[in-house]
Amino acid sequence: MSKSESDWQRIKEIFADLIEQPLTHRSAILTLACGGDVSVLAAIQELLSAQPQNAGAASRGVGARLAVDPLADGIEREPARSIS
């Protein structure tokens, strides 16, 4: 059965979100995001199988994220205080 435009839009959105997640979390996130729709699940799994294993910012590790966002280390910081 061919997929509708709304199916493809959903697949693209889930896939885009998923590749930004660590590899270790993707399976659980994918299962939840597809909500039992095996057609969408299969399509996304096929797309993922074509991706390099390290695709996505989250899977590249903290070092790569820090190069882009120096505050991506997860440390909670207090707001800066002005010096009077």
C-alpha cells in the first residue's frame, strides 16, 4: 500500500527528530513515535539503515556539540550578575 502525503510528512518529522538522538535511545523513541503504525516504523527503519552510524548531532558526542554550543555540556548555570 502506498503512503499518503501525511504519512510521508510524519515519517520525515519522526526521522529528523530521531537522527538527533543518541543511538542508544533511538529504538525506544521510534517505537513510541510510530504509535503502532508498522508501515511508518518500517519506512523509518529503512531510512535509518541508510544513514551513517554517527549521523545526528546527539550521536557525535559532547565534544562535537560543544564546538557548536559551548553550553551543551548539561551543566546548569546561574544567570550572570552585573557588576556595579
